[in-house]
Amino acid sequence: MVKLTKVLEDVVFTSNTDSKGFDDIEIVDIAYSSLKCQEGYMFVALKGETVDGHKYVFDAYSRGARVFVLQDDIEMADDAIKIIVEDSRIALSKISANYFGNPSKSLKIIGVTGTKGKTTITNYISEVLNRAGINTGVVGTNGTFYNNISETTVNTTPESYELHRIFRKMLDSGVECVSMEVSSGGLQRHRVEHVDFDVAIFTNLSPDHIGPKEHPTFQNYLECKAKLFTLAKHGIINIDDEHAQEIIDIATCDIETFGIKKQADIRATNIEYSKNLDSLGVKFVCETKNTAGNYYICSPGMFSIYNALAVIAVCKYLGVKKEITREALTEAKVCGRVEVLSVLPYATIIIDYAHNGVSLENILKTLEHYDHKRLICLFGSVGGRTKIRRKELGDVASRECDLSILTSDNPDFEDPLEIIDDIAKSFDKAKSKYIVEPDRKKAVQLAVRMAREGDMIVLAGKGHETYQLIKGVKVPFSEREIVKEEARKILESRKDEIMIAN
Ligand SMILES: CC(=O)N[C@H]1[C@@H](OP(=O)(O)OP(=O)(O)OC[C@H]2O[C@@H](n3ccc(=O)[nH]c3=O)[C@H](O)[C@@H]2O)O[C@H](CO)[C@@H](O)[C@@H]1O[C@H](C)C(=O)N[C@@H](C)C(=O)N[C@H](CCC(=O)O)C(=O)O
Ligand SMILES: Nc1ncnc2c1ncn2[C@@H]1O[C@H](COP(=O)(O)OP(=O)(O)OP(=O)(O)O)[C@@H](O)[C@H]1O
């Protein structure tokens, strides 16, 4: 239970009740969904994208809530305490921080924003810092992780209440640092408004998340991302990105830069690509004003170097020894991010989360640097969302691959074949061929069976996901297991052949 006066500290509001009496009122908990309200709860009405939470104040009242944070004044029973604020999402953020005792002030918080690289970088940071003895938790698309505890998250950047609740749990269990993904949607909806960020990282920016329930324009998308650099003390920015300067212009924190092409505080040179049976990697020299050191990262391509540079920059800022950063980066891997499955001795199979044009192009172009015969890509596109992605993905695959296998990827309520038809239009004028197999399991099996000596096969879109979204239901689906099982069968059936060859 927390006193109402404490919960409302630094919140600007008007009320139907004299606030002098708030010292005697205690809040059991806070809910922004009426369905979660119980006796003694405070209900915060949010204006949602689908419905207006103000519609549910009476439901919250009937479940026992008596304190209501509202953006619109509403006629209610006399014993309802109304806290009227200008923006209930901002209020929820401050109220949640207060309720949980402002845990972010006692944690080192590193926020990573940008269109691509957030999950990868946050996980790499945690690998390095934990190895350096700094107990670090992660918050992002793959969930929250700390001290061997994990929770799933609905959003990449959870709602402010969930965020401060997680911070409190982390702090109480000995976590010192949190490496978190900060989405533009989270910034737009004030989920991180009262998070005390120590460091903010900017990876890159390209058009994404622009649409009816997301950002109205690219400029709005950029400005939302840039806001992180007004909340942090120190900013680390990819200076090679074409929008870096616009972010720097909005930032209010001190700035350090990293890059490859332009002059930067932390810069990679002498880049070399390297390929092993179980990983594709890159070697580079990392130069700062007075130092230069060799690094290797077991993830391919230029984008992996940018991710590594961001990690090197933040670890240097936090005083981690170079040797520890170097060692940790050599082994750092992130589930479903350019993950090489070493299941066939003669071909390379990669699982990757690339699900839009930019990331698919990055991964496919990157693979050009690694010796291979055919490049085969299996992918689909999500149902019920913007159709632009289908064309983007189709254009990239038809240009970059020798063969594409078009299949399903979270079709939800849409007919998978209609989605595939949209993607297939990109192949009309292309030289490259495609095969259609809407059942993703069969498609993955087919891809593994098709693999020949020297081929590279990219299974794009699923990444870390362990389900397929079909008609509103998350049906269990493990791409990794299907690949392993199919490869096992192939190797078993070819055992005699392989023994003779050896
Ligand atoms: C479009 C969008 O951002 N939606 C987010 C939003 O939900 P909403 O606005 O649709 O909520 P709503 O259904 O309209 O309901 C409004 C309010 O009424 C309440 N309610 C509703 C029903 C009821 O019976 N009682 C009740 O009290 C709801 O709890 C809610 O508070 O607020 C929820 C709580 O914070 C979020 O979980 C939800 O994220 C959805 C899942 C989502 O897909 N969001 C995307 C856009 C997003 O945020 N993505 C970013 C990553 C992408 C990026 O880089 O921007 C992310 O961080 O995940
Ligand atoms: N720095 C980068 N620049 C461009 N592409 C990248 C970068 N890092 C990773 N990728 C590609 O994008 C995919 C998604 O990477 P990651 O999950 O780290 O990004 P994210 O910002 O969390 O993305 P999302 O918002 O889609 O969850 C990877 O699987 C890889 O193909």
C-alpha cells in the first residue's frame, strides 16, 4: 500500500476532493485496465488506439477502484476521487515511477533506439556487462531477463507501469544496470517519460512504423526517436546514418559518435569477413583518439560492426576493461538474429528475424561477402498490417536471391495465399524464381532438403518467435526444431554415402 500523496508527487492535477485528505488514503495498486481493478485500486483511464479507457471507469468502480486518474472529467458517484490531468499517459508514467519508489534512479539505465539493431545491441551489452561483473538485466522484444528470471513482454518497450514494476523487481534482486530497447512507439506514448536514462544509443533510421496506429509521418517517427536524447545524460550516435545530425540537433545530452565511413570518436577500420562452420563473422580494428585494438564478432557484415561499435562505446563509457569487451563480443550471440544452425556439414542455414525490406536487404547483401553457391531465402509477411512490407520483401528477395520460397509468417486472419500473391508480384519481371508453399513447416523442410554443397539458406521472419499467429491464436511453432529434425533425417539417410566419402 502506498499513500496517495506519495503516488501523486510532482503530478499536476485538479480534483473533486480536497487534496489535504490524500495523506489518509492508501493505494493498493494501479491498473490501466479496468479488468485488473480490485478493492482499493487506482484506475488510470488511457485514451487508446482502439477504445477510450474512460468508457471503463464504471467497470473499474464496480470492481472496487475508488481513485480515478482521468483526462476528461466524468460524472461519477460521490465517493469516487477524481484526479484530472492533462495527459493520462504522462500521469501514468509519473505515478508508476512514484508508486514503485523511482527504481530507475538507483539503476544504470542504457536505452537503445533506432530502426534496426536494438535487440541485438541490448543483448550484447548485457553479455559484456555481466561478464565484467556488473549485474545487468535486459528489457525488449525478446522479453525481460535478469538473474536467470525471464518474463514475456507485450511491447518492445512495455507500458510505463510494467516498466517501473520490472525495474523495482530487478533492483530488489541485485541488478545494477538495465539495457533496454526504446521503441519509437514507447517514446510516442510516453512510456519512458520518467525513466532516468544514463546512456542513450542511436543505431540508424529508415522508414518503418508509419501508418494509422503508429506514426503519422517519417518526421514524427524521427522526432519520437530523438526524444530519447533529451531524457539521457550521455548519447552515443551512429554518425554514418543519414539522420544522425537531426538527432544530434534535438539532443540535450553530451554526444559521442561511432562509425565506419565518417570521422568518429570510435571508428572501425581494416574490416575482414570470416566464415566458420558454425558462424559467419567479421574482424576489425577499433580506433579511438589514442588507442587501436583488434576485435572479432561472430555475426556477419557491416551492420554487425555498427552494433559492436555501439557496445564498445557504452562499455568504454561505463569503464569496462577493453579485454572483457573484446572477449565477450567474440562469443556474443542473440537468439534468432543471424543465427547460424550448424546442422548440415555442406550448407549454411541461417535463422534471422528480418521481416521488412531494409533488414532483409541487409542480411542478404551481407552474405555476398561470404563465399557461397546458391542463396535461397524462405519468407512470408504478416497479415492484417501494412501491405507495403510485402512488396519491399518481394523486391529485395527477387533481386538478391537465386531462389525464394514464399510461405506464411503470422498470417493471422488473412488468407496466407493472398499474402503470398502480393509478395509474388515482385517476381513478375525478375529473373529469379520462386516456389510457393503456404504451410511454413513443409516449406522449411523443403528448404533443408534442397540444400546442396555451398548453398546458403536464410529462413527469414521468425527469428526468436516460437509461434505462428493464425486466426488470432499463437500456435506453437519452432523453426529451429524443424530444421534440426529434417537435417537429422537427411544425414541419417545419407550415412552410408558420407562414410564411404570419408
Ligand atoms: C497501437 C498501440 O500502441 N497500442 C498499445 C496501447 O493499446 P491500445 O491503445 O490499443 O489500447 P485499447 O485497446 O484502445 O484500450 C484503451 C485503454 O482501455 C483499457 N480497457 C480496455 C478494455 C476494457 O475492458 N477495460 C479497459 O480498461 C485498456 O487497458 C487501455 O488502457 O496500449 C497498450 C498498453 O500500453 C499497448 O500494449 C498497445 O500496444 C500494442 C500491443 C501494439 O501493437 N503497439 C505497437 C504499435 C507498439 O507500441 N510497438 C512498439 C514497437 C514498434 C516501434 O518501434 O514503435 C513497442 O514498443 O512494442
Ligand atoms: N545495426 C543494424 N542495421 C541494420 N540491420 C540490422 C542491424 N542489426 C541487426 N539487423 C538486422 O535486423 C534484424 C533485426 O535486428 P534486431 O532485432 O536487433 O533489431 P530491432 O531494432 O530490435 O528490430 P525490431 O524493431 O524489428 O524488433 C536482424 O535479424 C538483422 O537481420
